[in-house]
Amino acid sequence: MRFRTRRGLSERRHARTLVRLCLAGLCLTSGAAVAEAQKTDSVWIRNGDQITGEVKTLFRGRLKYSTDDLGTIYIEWDKVDRIYSPRTFEVELESGEKFYGILRLARSGALVLSGDTIPLSTIVAITPIRRTFLARVDGYLDLGLSYQKAHSTFQLTSGAKAVYRARIAETSLEYSSFAEARDDADETGRFAAGFTERVFIGLRWSAGVGAGYERNDELDLAGRLRILAFGARTLSKSNHVDLWASGGLVVTQENYFSTDSTSSGFEGYLGASFSAFRYDRPKLDANITSSVFPSISIPGRVRLDNTFRVSYELVADFMLTVTLFDSFDSKPQSAGAPRNDFGTTLSISYTF
């Protein structure tokens, strides 16, 4: 009987010890969580104000900054006088050069990073290194609807783009679609989707591969599958403009509604993209993208794709977007198919 009592006391002592250890672990975990949740970054504005919070990102001339009292705010980069954060960031300059490290205080209008003093005016992007997958994704969603009583015409426009940025690479996915239904004509539409994987090389160079698919009823195109290998160079990048050019080789496979045959071929590729943006509210973004595809397999054939997109901010993260597009094919591979398709769409966009 005495043996059982001692055994019971021993078990109770072990249980109490285990409970104390668990409580201690919970306290340590809670303390670590609180410490991690504390916002320790600081930004000094040119008017003398200091704001404590957490640096999220710098993109297109606006610093995304999280605070306890004001929530997430956006600060125009040219209004920032000094900045500090003990966390690790990737900082990209106008020249394309990238630095990694914590943001240390320096003189007015500069910061110290990896032992170098960098003027704030030369910085075009700041990205935290330790971020979740979703936090590294930027993009937009488009949706447009219209209806006309005449001929009971209904139009639906949609589109999306998502870009994931890692340290030395970038992955993008995008699609766009248009559909029209009316009483006096057959339904018509177009669809395009693409995937691109880009690796950054040196200061302003990059290379990558891509794949895409498109369909266009107006051009009698039932489907065009393409695989692309390319190289690109950034010609200019600042907090107001972004200009780059690219070139490469494309493998295509095409089929048309009016024919049963499928054709494959090779094309060259030359492309350019120009973006301009105003970060003062209301925001205004404009982008022009042009692509030229001279055929290698079919002499004299040239395809052109041009897109102009402009977005005007309505409220935070919601934009009114107008898109103009034009597609041209000098030698369609379907007899009687139109050589050109162009149009415009109006939609509401959500940016993230």
C-alpha cells in the first residue's frame, strides 16, 4: 500500500512538472509572437513626421506601409526623408543593381545598406526577403459588362494577371477574354492565355521561356499554341516609367474553323513594352505593348499584336480601365479569313 502511495505521488509530481513546462513553452511562444507582431520600422517624412510601422513594399513610387493606428497606408516615395528597418530587404536601383540587407539610417534623403550609402531617389523597388507566397504576388482582375436593347446585344469582358517575384526569377500568368451574343448574328469571342518564366541576368538583362494559347472567332482562328524562348533588356526604369525590349524564337501550331488541317511553323519575335504611372491620388497607369512575329516557315508572313491599357483610380485598389487592342496577320492560313481585328473594352479592375 505504501508503494502505491509513493508511486502515485511520483506520478503527480511528473504531471505537475509537465504542466509547468507546457505553460512555460506557451509563455515563450506568446512572447515571441508578440515580439514578432510589434512594428519596429520607422519612416521619416520630409515635413518632419515620424511614423512607426512595417515596411511592406516599394513599387511604382509608392511605399506600402502598415501601421497600428492608421492601418495600411501608401506614402509617396519622393516625400520620404529617411527610413529604417531591422529586417532584410531586396533593394533595386534605377541602374538595375540590387542590394540585400537591413535598412539603416543615413543622412537626409539616403539609407545605408550593406555598408553602402544609397540616395533614396535612385531606389525603384524594395521587397522584404522573408515574405509569404501570396505577399509576393501582384496583379489585377478585370470585369466588364454591357447590354444594348438593339438586337439584344450582350458583351462580357474579363481578364487577369498575376506576377510572382522571387530573388532571381519572375513567374507570370495572364488571360483575357471577350464574348458577344446578339439576336441577329452568331456568337463571337476571343480568348488568350499565357505563362512566362523569366530569370534575371546581370543588371538589366533577363532570359526566359513562355507558352500561350489564343483563339479568335473574328479571324477564323480556332486555336494557336505557341512556345517561346526569349531574351530581354530593361532600357529604362524609374518611379515613373518602365521601358524594355525583347526578342526570341517562337514555335507555333495553328488550326482554323474553316479547315480541318493543323499547321506548325517557326516565327521570330520582337517585342517592346512601355509603362508610365502617376502615383499621386487618383493613380493613373498607362501601358503599351507591341509584338511583331515575322514568320520563318512562311515567307512574307508577319503577325502584329498591339495592346494599349490605361487605368484610372476610382477608390483604393479599384480602377476604371480602358483597353484597346489590334491583331494583324498579313497572310492568314485560312482562305477568306480577315487579316485584322481591333476593338476596345471598358472594365472595372481590382489591383493587388
